[in-house]
Amino acid sequence: MTSGIGHLTSGIGDLAGRIGVRLRDAARTRLTLGPTRPPADAPATRVAVARARRRRRRAVLAAVTVTGLVAALAYASRSPAPPSNRETSPVAAPSDQAPDQAPDQAPAVPADPVSPGGPLLDVDLAPLPGALSLTALGTRDWRHWGGTGADSFHRKAGGTGEIQDPGGERLEHNAGACDLQWTDGTPTARQEGTRAGVFQRGAGKSFTLGVAGSGDLRTVRLFVGTFSAGARLDLTLSSGGDPVVREVALAAGDRFYQYVIRFRAAPGERLLIKWQALTVTGAQNDGVALQAVTVS
């Protein structure tokens, strides 16, 4: 576009230059020769003179018009276009993304009224007070070992039977650190406080217990001890999953613990408990001890 205007301006400028030269030559001729007179044989009429004047005026006006047009075009070609103050919005690049679609929704699965949650298993260590009521802690079931011999035990009368004990070789002790009480037991209905329990001698010996699952959250309290031994508590669910392990370092003397276990297992599954002596100091009666278990 700018190149075309430049060519047009150049052509008009040449035309205006030629017209200007002719006008200057005519003016010089008139000044040199003086007023133009018609030849002797031509009629000197006022009409002819008027026509000559009109032709000169038209020539001058044409020259002035051409000169102004040339100047205007030259100015237009040199003047840059005024900047635009209007802001233009950027055009978004095309996207390959498909239009939004509603996600596929899986059909709702009705909740199992018996199993409100999946399997769960954790444990905490709680302090031992001077006395504890197995009746208050074992609202569903409880069991206590010893008191009337190594093979003796007491349980909650009318309990659910959730605590499972496979038995095994045991010895009786009366060295517990907490008085255990109950008011709903069998074969002894009431106990004001006993520190009796059972134990096993030597490294590698253990007690194994089970608690039946029901699909609901359960709290199990396990009362165990060590006699100059290091021990480990292993908790697992029979349905699988990661076990929970707690260890007690080897130390001399008698030590007793209350582990608070929370678990949830489906009906037919079980919480599996193993309390095992890892190392002993070497005395005859060193090992692990078991006193009681409650379920609520």
C-alpha cells in the first residue's frame, strides 16, 4: 500500500514539475516580448482576448490544484497511522479437551449393617492403677487366670464367650502389681482383689489368645508381665493385614503392663494375641506372665 502511494506521488510530482516549467517559460516569454498582439491579418476582438485570459487562469488553477494534491499525498505517505487505544482480547488457542462430561457413577452399595467399617487394629499402653474392676472393664466378657492353681481360671458369668484360650503348660504366681476385682464371675462370683496369675519360664515361651470379631469396634484390655525378661506383643487379624508389634526391653525384676487394643473384624474372623519372651536374664523363673483379658 505505501509503495503504491509512493509511485503515485512521484508521477504527480513529475506532472506538476512539467506544468510549472511551462508556466514559467510562458511568463518569461510574455515579459520579454510584451503583451501578445494578434497578427495583423487576425481580427483583434475582445472575445479572443477574453478567451486567452480564461485559458491562462485555468492553467494557473490547474497547476495550483496539482501542487496541493501532491503535497497532501506526500504528507499522508510520511505520517504514520495513529496508534489505536483499543485493547484487543487475546484469542484462546483451540483446545483438544473434550467437553465436560458427567463422571460415571458406580451404583451405590448399601452399607452392611453388621460391618459399618473395614478391619481396624491398634494398641496403646496404659498405666496400671492400684486396683481394677474386671466387671466394669469387661462389659461383654472377661477372663482371669490363676488363684486356685496353675490350671485354674475365672470368667464372666453370662459372658459372650468371645475370649479363646487354647491352654498349655503354665505355672502360677502371685506377684502382680494391681489388685484385680470382679462381682460377676464364675466359679468364684466375687473377688475383692487378687494379684494371682500364670507364667511360663524361659526365652521363646509364649501365651496365645484369640478374641472373636463381630463387625463392630471392640476394646480389649490385656494384663501381662515379665519376670526379668525381654518380651514382644504381636497382634494380627485372622483376615490378614499388617500386624501390630510392641516390644519390652530386657530388664531385671518383675514388670506388669496394661495394653489397650482396639480392633474391628468381620464375624467369623478373630483378633490373634501372642505374648512371647524374647530373652531372659537366666534365673530359674524368668519368663512372661499372664493375668487377665477384658472385652467391651
